[in-house]
Amino acid sequence: MQEIIIYIILLACVLWIGRHIRQSARQMKEDDNPCAHCASGCDLRRMMEEKQQRCKEKSKKKKKSCCG
């Protein structure tokens, strides 16, 4: 009887894990943003943030003063 209960619990755990993996895979397919599911150390995210920072710095340097 205990073995049956253990098998049922293990089966429930496997099904739960499988369902969550399937849901996350489906969300990744539907999402166009490549960094939506990245961890904080994602190289792609880091490169995008560096590029955005460089663009902001360049746009600040190019602004002309109307008084000068």
C-alpha cells in the first residue's frame, strides 16, 4: 500500500514538472522578446543594455546649445 502511494506522489510530481516545462516553452515561443525569459546574467541582455547606454551617451554629446 505504501508503494502505491509513493508511486502516485512521484507521478503527480512528474506531471506537475512536465506541465510547468510545457507552459514555459509555450510562453517562450509566443514571446518575441529574446530576453523575456533570460536570467540576469544573459549575454544578449547585457549586450543590448550596453548598446542602449552607448546610444544615450552619443545622443547627449550631439545636443547643441541654442545659447552657445
